[in-house]
Amino acid sequence: MTIELAIILLTYLLLLVMSYQIIFLINKKEDKRGCIIINTSYKHAYSILLFGILIVYTLIKLPHINLGSQTISYLILVSKFISVITLAVSIFLLSKKL
């Protein structure tokens, strides 16, 4: 899989999550509840993204591990994928729970 295909898949997944989020906000009558769900979901996603980038940075700085630029870019993309999936799952579960 090339890096371009991975970026296209990430963009598609992000657009899918954003469209679900917009539909979710339009369908909810209670604006405060929807905003709480969205804010909490983004906090979870950003925390996961920050943790993933911190892991990648740590792997880069370790002297015993040699990573190429292609591997580093894939690791960053994987952390973004995990963050977007966390966002989607968090929005879905919080909308069912609250």
C-alpha cells in the first residue's frame, strides 16, 4: 500500500465520521447534549493522537531503533487512523449512552 492510498483512506474515514457527526447534531433536539458528546469525543481522539505521536517521537529518538522516513510516515498515519476510529467509536457510544 502506498502512502497516497493511506492518505486517501484516512481522508475518506474522516469525512465519514464528520458526516455522521453533522447528521447526529442535526437530528438531536438538545443542543447542549450534542455539544457535550462532540467535545468529549474530540478530547478522547486528541488524547489518543497525542499519545501516538509521542510514541512515534520516542521511537525516533531511541538510538537502537533505526527507522526510515517511510516507516515514520506510516507510523504517524497509523496514529491518525487510530485517532479517527476513536473519534467515531466515542461519538457512537456516547450518543447511545447519554
